[in-house]
Amino acid sequence: MKKKISVLALASIFVASSAMGSAWRIPEESVDSTAKVGANIASATRTDTAYFNPAKMSWMDDTWQIEVDATYIYLSPIKYEDGRNSFYSSESETEHFLVPTGFVVSPDYSGFRFGLAVVAPYGLSKRWEDPFGKAVAGEFSLAVIEVNPTVSYAISDMISVAAGPRMLYAKATMENDASGLGIPLGTNMVGDTIEWGWNVAVAVKPMDKLDLAVTYRSNVDLKFEDDANLNLMGTLLPNWDADVTVPAPAVFAVSVAYDVLENLNIELTWDRTYWSQYEVLDINYHPNIPGNPFEVPVARDWNDTNAYRIGLTYGLNDVVTLMAGFGYDENPIPTDKVDFSIPDSDAWLYSVGMQYAVNENLDLGIAFLYDYKESRDVKGSPTDRVYGEFTEASALLVSVGLNYKF
């Protein structure tokens, strides 16, 4: 598929920090997952189970169920203080997003249940208006929509399994401009692609109070063959054939949920994101452009990351359910690979939320999550592009939704 696109911009977008999870992953896709910082796998009970742990659909109420959620995301400005000259210091723009998601679970059909999730698992944006930051990341924005149908089967009262395909639609927009530094160099693009993957899940319930779960989402290579528009030192080169591949990494999760009291459930979740699949940014132009600085392969050498999440669910009464969460999420980017498109750092997550049962068929929910990113000191050599500190990165999420049985 051909698109009007700058390939360098596209590749950079897929490593732009979202301030939501490691690199540009977004683990929170519903009210319950926001309220429990993504610790919503073994303890999932509402229709978002179709995404977070589809194997557990087998044990849900034998009715049609539907859930619709919307999440407002605020990204604070990130400050960069250069260690060489204050002229290079920058501050990114504030970002605001509204992300809708939806889930459906079917009744039981001879031990089989069918689910559907429409979510936004990756993306967001980063913009810099100051000359030094704008030269790399004037604007990076990425929206990824995943459509994930699943089917579960109850092997017994204790064990259920599930699997399904993943269709990822990704759309990216980018502009950068080095003219503020006196360099006639820049790119711009809008592009999209569709790729496929798969997911599997196993749920085990050895006793009434205990739930165990293992889930896996496959790596999806996002492959683009594009028309590139480049400005190389004042020479405009439109519609140049180019291609690049970047990964949407695999995610493996292990989760345990236990009813420590009759009305209090605690979930412990560990997940690992396989960012090490991103080894190099390699853009290929056809035919080769002599002296093109964008065609030189750039080593990424990202690391696999771990996230640790705790989710609490407390049934206050028959009408109100309270939730809270705490988590720690590692970042995958080695210090010498950090720049304005990827100012990522380790994150601490805090959340609260509640569900209100309007009646036996309808729940209304709201949740809040605060994501605090640690400061990132990047001072390898004064001759590097980045020689300074990124600070004040954070995000705020507000999710609202309804869950209905019929």
C-alpha cells in the first residue's frame, strides 16, 4: 500500500514516549483496568474480560454482555535542560486525548463463549516547538486500533482456555523541522497500515477464592512500503519509494487473584514486554539517495521490560464496588539511545475507581490513574545530540464506562 509519508518520521513515531507504559504501550483499556493500573487479568469479571483474560469468559454469567468505555488522557509537558547551553533546552507541548474502547461477550454455546474487543493498545503523541527539540520531533502522533475477536472453551470447572486473532490498524502523523537551527532539513508524513497477530490465554480456578491466569500477545511487525517526502539540505525529494519495519512487541503476563476477605480481592500481576525485538531502525530508499543521512541504520538495542502491578477490589455493599491500584513499569530504552522522540523513563502508577450497580443488569464506572515518570539523565558525551536531563513527565487518565447484561 502506497501512502504520502516520511519514512523516517514513521519509524520515529513508533518509539515516541506515550508516558503511559513502557515506551508507547498503553495497558489501560477500560474502567476496571484503569482503576487497578492494568492488574485486571485474573480478577477480571466484567465484559472487558474479552480482552484482558478471554479464557475467563467461560465462567461469566450466561447472557449477552456489552461494555463501552471512554478514557481521557492528559500528558504533561516534558522539560529538557541541556548541560551545555541553555539555547538547547526545550519543553514539549501539553497533550490531550479521548480514547473510546468497547467489549462484547456472548452467552454459552456448548461450552464455548465468544468475545470481541476493540481497543487502542499503543500510541499517543509528542510535540516540541523549541528549535532543538523541533528538529527531531516537531510532532509525532500515533493511533493504533486493535480489533480482537476471541473464543474460549471450558475444559472443566477449573480450567478454561482461549485464543483469537489480532488485527492492528495504525495511523501516524509527523512533522520535524531543523530550520530553527539554521539547517534546511525536514520531513512530514501521514500514513497507515494493517497487520495481524494472535493471542492466547489460560485461566485456572483451583478453589472458589483463587484465580490464576497466563496470557500472551504475539509480536506484530508493522511493515510500511511508502512514498517519502524529504527536504535534504534545501533539496526537495517528493514521492521517493522507501520501506521500514518496526515491532509492536509481544507481551507475556502472569496473574494471581485471591479473595483475602469475603468482599476484598487482591490481584498481583507481572508482565514482560519483549522490546528487545527492536534492534535497529533501518530505512531503505529505492533507489538509494547518495548522502542521505536518513538511510544510515540506527541501532536501538532496546531491552525487554518488566511491570509489577497490584489491584484491589472491595465490595462496599451490593451497589458500590471500590478499586485501587499501584504499579511499577520499567522502560526499555538504553540511556545512550534516548532522544526527543523517546524521552522515556521508569514509571510509578497510582489509581482509584468505583463501579455503581444501577440495577442487576447495568453498572456505571469511573476511574482515575496518575502515571509519574522518573527524571532521565542523559549525559554520555557533550558531542551527543542529547546531553542533559528530561524531567516532569507524567500522565493523568480518567475513564468512564457502562457494562450491560441482556
